[in-house]
Amino acid sequence: MCEDYKCDCGQDCDCEEEYYSMPLIGDEMPPFEVQTTHGVMTIPDDFEGKWFVLFSHPGDFTPVCTTEFVAFQKLKAEFDELNCELIGLSIDQVFAHMKWTEWIHEKLGVEITFPIIADDGTIAEELGLIHPGKGSNTVRAVFIVDPKGIIRAILYYPQELGRNMAEIIRMVRGLQIADNSKVAMPADWPNNGIVRDHVIVPPPKSEKDRKERLENKNHECLDWWFCHKKI
């Protein structure tokens, strides 16, 4: 509701004005019709029933972004195994995207097979991809979206730091296991220093649950509130 917010001046906002905020974890991915290197697409509808990773990059023909696109493409088969699509985005025209991916193919021998959105700034603004303190280009944002179009994770990297693609795959895999098995992932999973490759069993909701979890032979418990198991 409008009355829940204040304008920059500190006064109540005009309820005739629409309030905008960037989407958060747990929100639906806003719908967009976009021009991409694979033609016009509708996001998230074109990925219905699949996970997808939407990631922004500061600009075409830049060194760090080039290394990221090659890294994403080389792991494309692993994303495919997770039923997860990739789609890039920057505020560049589609012909610039196509010329850049052509250069990557010719010079580096890697064919970029996932689509790249040519944004005019509209999507970047709505998704919060431009951080004024880091300039006018999009930062390195990552949105992990599930098959129902719900945003499950958001990452932001500055322009000077390339992403760790293995971490993004780990996140998609972990979220899928969490959904399917109703568990949580420990730090550094699957190489945690306490529970190894195990997953965390949710805390009990009753005295009965507490007793049953301690008696469950599939569980290893450090205490009644800290149990883990192998998936």
C-alpha cells in the first residue's frame, strides 16, 4: 500500500503515484517481452517448467565478461542436467551481442548457445541491475528462478569481480534438493567441515518430532536441534 512508504523528502507519498521496488527472493519474476540473440522471448513464460539463471553483465567486448560467458558455456551441459536454462543480459544492442559471440567463437573456439537479452535499460531498472555507485553499466547480477517463476536466489557482483560459475551450479542443485527432500544445505555443502556431504534436517515442530528425529536411524544428531543425514 502507498501509505506504507515515504518519499525521498520524508513525506507521505502521493497515492496516485505508483511505487516501484526491485524484486526480492520469494517474489515472482516480473514478466518481460525481450529481444534476444534467439529472437523475441517472453520471460519467465518461455522457461515454464524449468529452472533458469538470468545474469547481467556490464558490457559486450569486455575481458571479464568474455571469460564469464565462456565459463557459463563450458558448464552448459551441467546446467542442462539440472533442467536449468541460461539467459544473459546487458544494455547493448542485439547486433553487438551477436558480433561479440561471433568473436568468441572465432577467437576462442567456444560457441555461445544460450540467448542474450538486448536491454534498453527498462529491465535493468526494474530488476535493480544498475547501482549508481558502480557506474552506469549493469553490475554482475544473478537471478535463480524456479519452474514456477519464483525468484529463489539473487547475487550481485561488482564489475571488477568475475563470478564463480561452480557456486551458481551448487546453488541450483542445492535448491532443488531442498525442494525435493525438505532439507537445508550447510556451509560449503557438499564439503562441510562438520557434517561432510550431509544435509541438515529441519528442526522439530513438537516434542513428538524431537523424539522421532533422535530415534531415526537415518539421522546423525549432535543434539536434538542439530541433526543431519545423507541424501
